[in-house]
Amino acid sequence: MTRFQRLRLDHAPALLDFEQRNRAYFAASISDRGDHYFAHFTERHHELLAEQASGLHHFHVLVDPDGEIVGRVNLIDVADGAADLGYRIAERAAGRGLATRAVREVCTLARTEYGLATLRAITTLDNIGSRTVLARTGFSPTGELDLNGRPGLSFVRHLHAEPGEPSPS
């Protein structure tokens, strides 16, 4: 069973492997991270953990039983009760509902643990998988936009308690 975990320092080797293995797959639908990202991965990982500790971002990974990272789900630019959602799933794990389950889980955490009320997301029009995940997890389209020269859509989800779920204190 895949485990959903908050990003930690010891995830670095598996996270780098995840990003390298899936670089071409991700670049087909979102902007490539660029060579600098990979060349300076360790320093950037430390920076991200410091930003997470400050509450600016919340990073999560999906770890399979063998310890391999098969996805990540991030809440970035946390401010005023809102954050931007981003996620990516390994090519070998795509199409199995993993992204939908992970986004649902991060939505619950966003409300109950991080005190957020609103999440925003964007995707290109041709990224049907991502648009499907957002629709299945309660996001509503809010408008069209340009994503590095590609037509895209913006989405929003207002976080509310699910039936039977306790409200945050």
C-alpha cells in the first residue's frame, strides 16, 4: 500500500530518483524543471524543508512498499488561509487513482492540520488526467489562462468538513 508522508530530509535520494526517472514524462505535460534543478538538488531540498518548517509550503510524497517515491503532492505559497496545489505521479503509477486519493488526502490535511480554507490549482487544457483529478476531488474551474504559451484552466476548491469529519479547532 502506498503511504502518504510529509516530505523529510531522508526522502532526498528517492525523490531525486523519482524526478530523474520521470523527467521526460512530466515534461510532456508541464514545464521541465531544468538542468539546474537536478544539478543543485541537495541544496534545493534543504531550502524546501526550511520553507516547509516556516509554514510557507507543505510538501508530501507518496511512497510505495519498496520505499520508492511514486508521487508528490504540494501545497505552496500558503497565505491568508489559501495555497496552490501541485502534484505529479510517476509514469508507472499513473492511471490507478493514486493522484485522486492523494489530492483528497491533502485537501483534508489542508483543512484539518494546516488551517486552510481554499486551494487553487492550474493545468493545461490538454492534461485530461489532471483535469479529471481536480473534478473528482471537488475543484471547480474559475477561468482560462496561459501556461507558458499553452492554454490552461485555473481551479479552486473551498475546503469544508466532510460528513462525519470533525471540524478543526
